[in-house]
Amino acid sequence: MSEEVFKKVVSHCKEYGFVFPSSEIYDGLGAVYDYGQNGVELKNNLRTYWWKSMVQMNENIVGLDAAIFMHPKVWKASGHIDGFSDPMIDNKDSKKRYRADQLLEDKIARYEKDGKTNKAEELQKSLDQALLDNDLAHLKNLIELHEIVCPMSGTRNWTDVRQFNLMFSTEMGAMAEDSDKIYLRPETAQGIFVNFLNVQKSGRMKIPFGIAQTGKAFRNEIIARQFIMRMREFEQMEMQFFIRPGTQKQWYEHWKETRIKWHHKLGFGTEKYRFHDHVKLAHYADAAVDIEFDYPFGFKEMEGIHSRTDFDLKNHQEFSGKKIQYFDSEVDESTGKPFGNYIPYVVETSIGLDRLFLATLCASFIEEEVGEGDLPAAPRLERQAGKKEMRTVLKLPAILAPVKVAIFPLTKKDGLPEVAEKIINELKFEYNCFYEEKDAIGKRYRRQDAIGTPYCITVDHDTLVDQTVTIRYRDTMKQERIPISKIKEILAEEINWKKFLG
Ligand code: ATP
């Protein structure tokens, strides 16, 4: 899929109510987006898929919903105040700001595109080393050495590379003198760490166990690009798995495998995913890998799996002065005694819901020619023979589709709308339904294809006689005459969490 298709996906999102720029009537706000009527449904369904797989399907994983605001010391303890920054560089002519590492990564991609593999590899190595050493001068050197120009001004008039903290801050308290600087969380994980003991004790959890959470996170990204790929306000779905020290390698491998399988189940093709090991480890990690997705603009991180050691709990213990330990009563065979008290180690899985949403849309977006099989239900609405027609369809897994079933009365009269209403009133408790009576059936099908509705049901005059309707399937465009009483059964076949999760 090319950049051009990506542009189509972006405009499709807007046209069909999936994603809008934030505050659009004021020309938008950089890297902030709103989810529209179909977007919110798809996003909810993706979140549900994650939540069910993590919490509902695992007896030893429980949920949490921690507040976005946290005590300022949390971010001191977590290392974010001192260490959560990106290297930035400004172009003095265009006054534009860039991430130094991304300028270099773009250059590597360019070398690769031009077949200069050696140069690409060499630069990648130098970049990894510079990031590993936190060597800002080296980054600047590389930008000069590889003659990188500002995409806006076309010049090489660069400032030095500096660190830029990505956390947003605000003040808490009604009066200025009471106010205290607090931060908008840049990750949801810390809400889990500070609640470790609360959950462990109140839930009588035994190690190994996990705590899962979904929620907003905020990062003042230096540059925002690629639509909802890099946002300043986004949603994370994170799970911290607390384990006995020394078992982290085994659990890291376990979660790598579990998570990639979860992605594969979406059915977009296993070739769309790959692992990418981190060279530069974050300040908290002893091993880390990304699951990358093949977006139209190349393979990019969608999820991170991190072995976080006891870094976070240990620091919170130190900064809060409260003991954060677990008593493990299980007997250690090597000593014959219980494992006793320790600070648990953590393996975390962290996925961005917006990046998952984007991957889902890109993988499902298809433009294809409509075959002869997609004739409208009533003969008088048939297309002229030989006339070709294209359709845009989102081939989403049915369980994720924003609307599960659309019900169309063929005409607005003769009691057909009433029958359609009756069908909706039967289905709406379980399925998101959509009613429409305007335009030719073919047109109505197209609109549902564009939002990924797996089933359309048409009520016509025969329905009044024999209680049957036409069901039309999104992917095959096949149409079938079925009794009204069979609709539920057909829907339940595909829209079925057991089938999807099992
Ligand atoms: P990147 O290298 O792309 O900035 P990261 O390594 O900083 O990402 P993590 O801190 O590991 O990301 O965060 C976990 C997940 O949160 C990422 O895999 C991604 O899906 C999501 N995420 C992080 N930053 C953003 C953002 N600015 N916009 C949307 N999603 C994000």
C-alpha cells in the first residue's frame, strides 16, 4: 500500500465519521484528533477485544482505572522528569523544529529506497550508538555529515541538538499560591505501579499476576505526523505483569508470543507484523521489543513489550518511603525455604489504541470493482447490464464493525418501514443497528460498505406476504432470501466473541 492509499484512508476517516481534526472549525489543533460516530464504535470494539483477551480470559489479570492526574513525585520516581525527553534540533531559516533521530531515520529510509544499503546500515549503526551514548553532539555531526536539509527551507542552517521534555504540565489548586505543578501522565503504567499493593492486597493476588488498564496519555511530541500515528493526546492499553525476580526472561518470551498471536487473530495477514528489538533501552528496561505493523508509510511501532525489572516499584518505595514488597510463600526448591519478601519484577505490554485503530483501517480499506453478484434486491432497481461500478469497502472483522447490521425498507410506504422498525427493535439490544429508507438500495449498500457493516437486510413487499427478507453480505456481496426468524442466528455465527477469542 502506498502513500497515496494512505491519503485516501485519511480522507475516508473524515468523510465517513471515523476521525476528525480536533476543533476543526478553528483550523484544528496540532496532533490532536476527535473520533466521530463510527470511529468511537470501532475504537470501543478494539478496546473490548484487548480488555477481554487480557482481563476476562486470564484469571490472574485484573483491571484498573487510575486517575490521569498523579502526585508530582510519581514522575520524579519514574524517571520521567529527568529522562523523558527527545533530542530536538531547529532549522534557523524555517524556524521549524525536528526530532534529530527522526531526521536521521528518514535519511536511512531514503538511502534504502535508493538502493544504498551500505550507507543505510552504516548510518543506522552510528545513530544507534549516538542514542545509546546520549551523545547529542554526535547526532548533530551525523546530520551535517549526511547533508540533511530542512524539508521546509531546504537549508542546512541547524542549531545544536538539545533535549526536550515531553511531559505536559499544569497547575493544581484554585489559588496561585496554593498551586503545585503537576503533569499529565505520559504513560498509564505509573497508575498501575502506585496501586500495586492496593490491588494485590484487596484482590489477594498471587504472583505471577497482572494489572491491566486503558486510558489517555499525553506527550508533547516535537513533531506530529502521519495522522493518528503520533498524537499529543492518545490512548494506551497497558498491562503490567508482576513476577518473581529471575523469571523475567521466560515471561518476556511468553508475552512476546501471546501478543503477536493476538495481532495475528485480527486476520490482516501475519506478514504485516514483525518484531524489532530495541538497541537503546529505556531507562527502566533490561530487554525491550516492538511489534511493528506494516503501515502504508512502512513498518512502524504499534506495541512495545518491555522487561522493566523492579525499577519502578523500587523507586516508588524509595521516593514514597512506603514498603512495596510481596511475600512469596511458595517454597524455593533450591533452598527448601519460602521465596519470602521481595520487590516483584515486571514485564509490560503496552499498545497504542490509536495506532491499532489506524492499522485496522489501513488493513481493511479496499477499493474494488463490484461484480454482477451485487444486484439490488428488487428487479426494478437492477443496474444496467455491462455498467461497471467501483466500491470502497472496509473489510473489518464483523465483531469490530461500528454497525453490525443495516435494515432497509425498500420503500417508505406500504408498511415496510414498520416491519423494518420491528426487526431493529428485536436486534438492537445485542447489535448496533442502522436504519435507512432513503435512496436506491445499491446506494445504501455502498454507504454501509464504506463503514464496514457486515450485513444489510432489505424488507420488501414479499416480506409482508411470507415473512422473509433479503440479507446481503458485505465481503461476497452475496444476497440470500431468509426468514426474519433466522436473522439472529446468522448474525450470532460471526459476531461472536467466543469464536474470535477462542
Ligand atoms: P515512539 O518511538 O513511536 O515515540 P515509544 O517507544 O515512545 O513510541 P512507548 O513509550 O513504548 O512508545 O509507548 C507504548 C505505545 O504507546 C507505543 O507502542 C504506541 O503504540 C503508543 N504511543 C506512544 N506515543 C504515541 C503517540 N504520540 N501517539 C500515539 N500513540 C503513541
